[in-house]
Amino acid sequence: MTDFIQMIADLVRLGLLGDQASIRRLASRLTKASDKQSPDEVRLRELLVPLLSESEPSRSLRRSNDGRTHHISRESPPVDDSSFFPLVHVDEADEAPSPFLPNDVERVVQQVVAERKRPQVLQAAGLEPTRTLLLTGAPGVGKTMTARYLAAQIGWPLFTVDLAALVSSLLGKTGQNLRQALNFGQRNRSVLFLDEFDALAKRRDDDSDVGELKRIVNVLLQEIDRWPPTGLLVAATNHPELLDRAVWRRFERTLSLPLPDLALRHAILIRTLATHNQSLADGDVTTLAIATTGMSGSDIGRLTSEAIRDFVVGNDPHLTPILTARALNYLKRGSEAQRISYAGLANAMLGMTQREIAQHLDVSHVTVGKYIRHWATTNSTSGQDLRPKRKAGAQSNGKKQ
Ligand SMILES: Nc1ncnc2c1ncn2[C@@H]1O[C@H](COP(=O)(O)OP(=O)(O)OP(=O)(O)O)[C@@H](O)[C@H]1O
Ligand SMILES: [Mg+2]
């Protein structure tokens, strides 16, 4: 009873502080701690449970790309019935930046959007729009960004399933939560995003939980199959090899997002610099695009913003050397394949000598010679998308204004 009274006092304290998440957690504990023999406490539980299951209110109106206002997701997202945490987060952003993707991947993304914008064309041909899409690729290549972009372009809310809230310690509960989250996406027109999809599939390796895994896979198989054409399910994973093959086959489209090539790194660098109100001479961006070989879009974003942070608060009048030094440090710690690619591209496109490259990479010029020959035999067509602009270091922009 003392604990119970203490909890009520804590609840009031949290209420005064405006800490909603903690109030929710504590109130949830309060409902569990209540004494089933005490009519007052039973009554308190009856009052609290419905309050807790009401999640954050979602906006019920939204303007889509065609300019019309639609009624959507009047329903609140489902919650885990022991923690009361929402199983789905609702994001109704009207705009999202477009990911830079290779042409073949970009074509599919645009097609998925076009199918939703001109449904009558598909219907006339007796076809249905893409309902399920699986995105695979290394960390930071733009899977989440692509899901957001799809939702914003189509003009639907993005429902992201919260795996941490979904996975329950209670036997049988995870499958039930998953079904609730998926059914919510099926009932409310949306792009439902199952991020870190492998986290569900990975559980196969856990021998103690085979029964639960079977339940989860069965839920996925059933629900993916019956996804309505009025919605879009997007799943993403860094580990496609861990997915159950039957689940994998259920997806109508699978898109593999690669690490960005030279031209895409160039584009990502320009956008990231612009986001921070910076720009560099085109030749410097090319040099950096070469020096960021093997990096993901996310790595490039981080590298650029860290360098800009150093630049704006430091005394160095030029941004380019800070960025180049950071990129080269990354390369030195990276894989040999990255250094080979850097040596080959810097030599072929920037006309850098073996000695200059050796200095950049902290290796002997003999090693650089080997790298360049290796690159020439395996990547002879790489880098043709950007023409050689200048010799490295010949000119530098990015001066402090
Ligand atoms: N292809 C891309 N084009 C433009 N920017 C990108 C691209 N890929 C990544 N980025 C940048 O990196 C950030 C993180 O990318 P994102 O979260 O989409 O990667 P992810 O593939 O979902 O990674 P993870 O597997 O770790 O979830 C993006 O918000 C964006 O700023
Ligand atoms: Mg992601």
C-alpha cells in the first residue's frame, strides 16, 4: 500500500514536471500494482486502463500532393497492453528530401509513386499498384530516407512500427503486437514502415524461442499476403540473408540500395554542404567524392557536418583541407578495397602521382603502384561519370565569408 501511495505522489510530481513518457510508464505500473481485492484499487485500474490506451492524438486531416484534403488515421495507434507504449509512430510530413539513388533503383521508386498518383491508368490495364516493397542495403545507404520520401511523395502518413515496443517478454505477445501494428496499417491508408525487419527474422537463431518465431513468421506471411491495394507496406533490412525465405518471397518488389558511387557521392556532398550554407568549387567536391570512396550517404553526411563544425568555430580559413583531412583519416582506417579505389580514381581522374597518393594514405609508393594496377584491371570503367577537372590541391574554395 505504501508503494501504491508513493506511486501516486510520483505521478503528481511527474505531472507537474510535464514528463508525459514517465507518467505513462508509472501509471502503467500503478495499474499492475493495484490490489485486486480492494474495490477502490480495482476502480482506479478501471479508470486508468482506458486512459493509457489512448495514445498521442494523431492529426486527422492532411493535404495530399493533389491538393485535396483527406481524412486519415482517425484511429489512435495501437499500444502494447502491458507497457502501454504505442506500437506505431505516425509521421505526417508533407515533404521529405529525395534520396540519391542509382538510376535503376530510382526508376522503381518513381514508379511506385507514379502508380499511386495515376491509379486509373493501372486499373484500366487490370493491374494493381505495388502493395509491398522490401528495401535492403548496408547501414546508412538511405533505406529509411526512401520510405519517408515515398510516403511524402504519395501524400500518405508514414507509420513506423516500433520494434522495441513490439517485442514483448510475454510469450505469444510479440506475434499479437505485430498483428495489431500491421492491421492498423491495413485499416488506415498509409505507408507502413517495418524498419530493422531482420530483428524479427533474427529470432530464428534463438533456440529457446522457436515457437514465438514461428508465430511471428506466420503473422508476417498472412498479413503481407493480404495487404490491401489501398496501402503500401515497406520493410527494410541490413541483413537480407537472415530473413525467412518464405517471407522474402512474399514481397512484390525488392530493392537493393548499394553504397553510393562517385557521381552519387558528389551529389550527396553538394546537398550536405548546402544544408549547412556552404559550397565548394566543383573540383574540390570531385576530390572529396573520390576521397569518400566506400562511404555511405550517412557517413558522408556525418563527416561533412563534423568538418563544418570545426571550420565555423575554428581558425582555419578554408573548409576544403579540413574535409579532405577527415576523409583521408577515414580512408586510412578503412578497408584495403577503399584505398585501392581511392588510389585508382585519384590517379586516373585527378592526375595525382603515386608519391602524392602514398603521402595521403600513409603507405609506400610501391604499394600505391600495386593499388593503381589492381584498380585498373578490375575497375577500368569506374569514374567515367565525372570528368577529370584539375590536379588535386590546385585550387581551393570554401573560404570563410
Ligand atoms: N542515398 C542517399 N542520398 C542522400 N542522402 C543519404 C542517402 N543515404 C543516406 N543519406 C543520408 O544519411 C542519413 C541516414 O540515412 P538512412 O537513415 O536513410 O539510412 P538507412 O539505410 O536507413 O540506415 P540504417 O540501416 O542504419 O537504418 C539520411 O537522412 C541522409 O541524410
Ligand atoms: Mg534506417
